[in-house]
Amino acid sequence: MRTGGLVRVIAFLLSVPPAAGQGPVADRLRGRVPPEVAAAVERLAREAAAQGLPVEPLVQKAVEGGAKGVPGPRVVAAVEALAARLESAARAVRAGGATPDPATIEAAAFVLSLGLGETQVARLVQVGRPGRDRAVVLRVAGALVALGVPAGESVDLLVGELEAGRPEAELVDLPARVQAGL
């Protein structure tokens, strides 16, 4: 088991979506990152918002880099990579036949970073029935991958569970069941 990946997955699964309206990007970055980083992140956030993408992950990535003392150019590169991943995630969600919402885009971006492809994300989105929280399905896929289940097998397992009509409570427990060998 990859401990670092599992820690990231657990942190992501337990995260609560941030409250909207936490203030302009520049205000939130002031004093946390160098001014040139703040300007770049502000530009990227405007572009993301114009495309209907969530901005909060970009701000958080910059704040994280600033808190860790990461050099400015590396922080900007990380935020740019995340912005590109959010775009890919939204594209995959649309390819799955759903209208991208912030939680689903963020979850899709997360599983893309763990090695799932856009086609696999689209497949998970497509097989989910209306009313099901697609972000939960994607997070469960991420947890399975972090446990060492290959991406393709994780998707196949979840598709099977979804097609069998498993309730979300059982889906959320799936990584623990897999880890226990059940």
C-alpha cells in the first residue's frame, strides 16, 4: 500500500467543500505567496472561473506551496498543472454525459492525478444513475487506486457495483472491503 497516496485520499475524502465567497483571490493570497505568484494565480483563477471550473483548488494549491516555502515558479507551475487537470476533468465529466459541477470536477481531477484516464472518468460518470453523487463514485475510485488496485480494475469494479445498483453507503465501504480482502 502506498501510504502517502492513502493519506492524500483520506484527506480528500474527509474534506468539506469550502464555503463560497471566501473573498477575492488576491486578498486570500496576500502575504501567503510572493506578489508575482499571486498575480499568476489570480489570472489562472479568472480563466478557470470563465470556463466554469472551480477556483478554490487553485488558491489552495498556491497557499500550500507558499506555506511550504516552495519557490514561486514551482508554485505557479503546480497551479498551472492543476488548472489543466481541472479542464481535463470537466471535459471527462461532460464526455460521461453529465453537467460538470465543482465537486465532481474536483473529484475527477483528483482521480486523474492518481492515474485514471479521461475515458475511465467518463465511464464512471456515465454509469452512475441520476441522483447519485458522482463525486463520491470518483472518490471511491481514487481510494481504490491509492490502495494499489490498478486504475482499470478499480473502474471495472465500481462499474460492476453501480450496474448492480449498490447503494452509496456500500460504495463508500468498498475500499475497506477490498483492503480487508472481502
